[in-house]
Amino acid sequence: MDERVQAVKDRVHEACLRARRPASEVTIVAVSKYSDVSGTGWFLEQGMSHLGENRLQAAQPKLDAFPQAIWHYIGSLQTRKVREVVQKFAYIHSVDRIELAEEINRRCEGLANQPGCFLQVNLSGESTKGGFTAGELRNFVRSISTYVHLQVIGLMTIAPQGASDDECRTLFRGLRELRDEVRLLGEPASRIRELSMGMSQDFEIAIEEGATFVRLGSVFLNQ
Ligand SMILES: *Cc1c(COP(=O)(O)O)cnc(C)c1O
């Protein structure tokens, strides 16, 4: 195994140990958006089967080349691209507004493999970033049973760039507490189990706070 991949896995394991969590709870999504087709193939050669992309157009040649990968859509998503994205990706991490949830629900009807969706939450209050506020999320989850084709499996957040470790920890802990809270709203909210949080700068803190999916790109490039 490549030493960069080994080093990342070691860091994931150590964070799990500190948190007394089994490493099997954490899925590494290798973000291939910085890589071309052959660079993306490298992740698969390294045994990383979960790959993340943030743009449909840039992802397309990689989706074509590697249909065996488990593809995660992690970027902001325009409603007009939903029809294609729900067919090609196993997960969507960036359901950041009601209009998008409605479109995914509509486009997932009759689909054999409906993607697992994360509701993106903006807990830092950054105006440049999409996502539900905590209040909006609570309201949305109360209405979730009306979205019969939308498979919401978890919550996702992105820490602001340049946030300190303490700020990241507070945000990630907040997302975990919000998940624990909204899960209590009954079926199907009880299926909201996963936490997609943690990127190259902050994934160890995210794991300590309960992340089940970490989205890692640049950490594989420069070590
Ligand atoms: C690019 C990207 C990542 C990966 O970021 P790195 O800091 O390179 O690890 C994770 N999540 C989202 C939503 C991204 O757009």
C-alpha cells in the first residue's frame, strides 16, 4: 500500500482508538476531484472503493471508467442535474435546501437503487455556505415522511476554512447532538444515523466527535 494511504489509515485508526470507536464505523471517501482518470484509478488500486466528486461534468469520465466504485456526490447540486446524479451516485452528501430534497424525491421514484442522502447543515452561520440551519433542519425532519422516495441516512457539515481545532470540535459535536435529537422524531427520522464530517484539515477531530464518513482529498496529495 502507498505510504500516503497507509498514513491516512493510521491516523483514522488512532482517532478511533482515542474515541473508543471501532475503525469499521468510519468510511473514508477518497475525494478524486483533484485527479484525472488515471489518478482516480490509483485510489481504486489502493483499495479505496468510496470515491467523492463535487461536479457532475468533471466526474463523468471517471464514472464511465470506474463503474465498480461507490460514488459519492459531495458538491453543491443544481436541481436540473438531479436526474442524472441520482442514477449515477450511491450517496449524495449535499442536500442543502428543501427545493433540492423535493427534486431528489421526485427523481428517485421508481429507481431501483435510491442514493443515500445526507442533509447538509450550516451550523457556523457562514452566509457563503449552503445548508439548513438547525431550526430549518428540525422543521424539515418533521415533514420528512412526506418524501417517500428520499432516503435520508445522515447529516453533513463543512467547517469554515481556517477554523481552529476548538471551533471545529464545537461544530462537529453540534452536528452529532443535532442528529441524536432529530432521530427521536420517529420513523423515518430514526434512520438518520450517519455523520459526514471531516476533511483533510480536521478529520481526526471529526472522528473523535462521531463522524462515520470522512471526505478526504488533499491529504492524499501532499504529505
Ligand atoms: C473538496 C472537498 C472535500 C475534500 O477536501 P480536502 O480538504 O481536500 O480533504 C471534502 N468535502 C467537500 C464537500 C469538498 O468539496
